[in-house]
Amino acid sequence: MKEKEFETFLDKSSIERLRVKLKLENGVLTDLVYQYESFINGKWQSIVRYDCAHGFFHRDTMRPNGDKEKQTIEIGNLKDAARYAEQDLKDRWEWYKEHYVKWIKKMKK
């Protein structure tokens, strides 16, 4: 089994990143994790993660209090799931961060 791990920044300030972990067997994708993280209040915060934990492809949307919302994503194969996760996070990271920051503000009230 071969594992690939890498990260890429989504912004010019390098405070928004996409971390990726892929597992391949004989060149075939067998597992994946795509995680969007933001550097907030001096540390990296996980905001959205796509993975196949629990035996199915899904998105976890994190809350600052540690809760997460799990949503099943119905996609036929892992190659398409990887494309979907990467594109969604690149296209919508600002929206995800905005909602995460709103949760932080609600918690402070």
C-alpha cells in the first residue's frame, strides 16, 4: 500500500490550507482524506473534512466546540469522490470559514 500526503495553501497569506492524504493499492485509490484548515487564534483549526471513515464517503463540517455535522455524499467511486472533495474545498473554503467564524462569535455571547 502506498500513501501520499501533501498540503497546499488556498490563499496568498498561507493561513488557509488543504491537507490531503491518499492511500493507493496497485495504483488504485482505496482511501482518502481532504481537510480544509484555517489558522485562527494562533492555531490550525479543522473546518471541513471529506473522508471514508465509517465505511462511506462523507463530509464532516466542524464546529468550534468540537461537534461536527456529518453528511453522506453519494458518489460511485473514490476517484470521483476525490475530485468532488478537492473542487468543493477549493471553491467554497471562504464560505465554510465564514460559517465557522459565525459559530465562534455565537459561542462568545
